[in-house]
Amino acid sequence: EGMLLLPGGEEEHEGHDHSGDGHSHAYDPHVWLSPERAITLVENIRDSLVAKYPEKKDAFETNAAAYIEKLDALDAKYSETLSAAKQKYFVTQHTAFAYLALDYGLKQVSITGVAADEDPTPSRLAELT
């Protein structure tokens, strides 16, 4: 809630059919891999837990604040380090880092699509080479 999600993308599933698998990649699910966006997740989790268990509000708020502080520090470190990187492209097994790349000015090049269990096609490997 309160977050725009990136599309999963059709091109990432070329030749790979998820129908009947019980899951879908209409949206990229890897939001938590960006510290900036993970903060929104922690806030949403905190608020949901407080609504469900109001008697434990103080514990939820304390724990969320401590974790958000760590995420803020990680975000600052990523911003400082990655803004100075000369190479903005990185290769990854699957497209798990789209939010991180977007937030820190990087370019992700994936071997496969959103699903980690996909195998690259020979043409994709040739393209990357």
C-alpha cells in the first residue's frame, strides 16, 4: 500500500508459461531489495500489526523505528557509494533488482526474467556474451 509497483513484463517470460502455477508476475515482487522502498514496507507492516494488536503498539513502533534507522543508514551508504560508481550496469541471475536500480541510478542486466527458477535461453546467453 502506498507504493507504485513496476510491471513484471511479458518479455521476461518468453517461452515460459506460468498459467496453472498458482502465481503470477503481473508486478515485480522484489520491492524489499531497495532500502528506500523497504522503509515503506516496514511502516505498512507496523501499522497493520498495531491495528491488529493495539496492546503491543509500543513494541511494534520501537522495533520498526530501529529497523527503519538501519534502512536509512543503508540507503545513505548506497546513495553515497553508488552515485560515485563509474560503471552503472550490473549483471544478475534474474530481474530482482529493478527497484534498487531505479532508486540508485543503476542499470540491471538480467540473465533471466523475474522468476528465479527460469533458465536462460541459448539466444539470451549469446546476446549477453
